[in-house]
Amino acid sequence: MEATPFAIDLPEHWTGSFKLTQTPAGSYVGMASLSFGGDPRWVLVITPQLSLDAAMERVRLRVGHFVRERNARPGA
């Protein structure tokens, strides 16, 4: 299983690392680790996706939604 790192754009104060791995069955799974203000805070699990493109899009959607929700909360 080979890991595929990649980058996505995040708002100011947010950083992240993202890693996708192809399973022996051919699907892609992974994790998105997010930090706010330099402090590691959250890890999002990416469930199996049929293609690398689908997995990358899933990460973008999940992270984007998570960041928007956190930024909408007071004190986020």
C-alpha cells in the first residue's frame, strides 16, 4: 500500500496534512489531520473510495465542510 500525500487550500490559521492509501482491494482510504493556530486538533477519517480522484474530492469536501462549521462557531 503506497501513501499519496497532497495539498489543499485552507483558510488563514488552518493547516493540515492529508494522506491517502490504496488498499489491496484497490480502493483508497486515508486521514486528514487538521491544526488551527499551529495546534493539532482533529483527524478526519476518509472512508473507502473507488478512485484516487474520488478520495481526493472526498477529502476536499469533508475538510471544507469541517472548517466552515468550526469557523461559524464562536471561539473556533
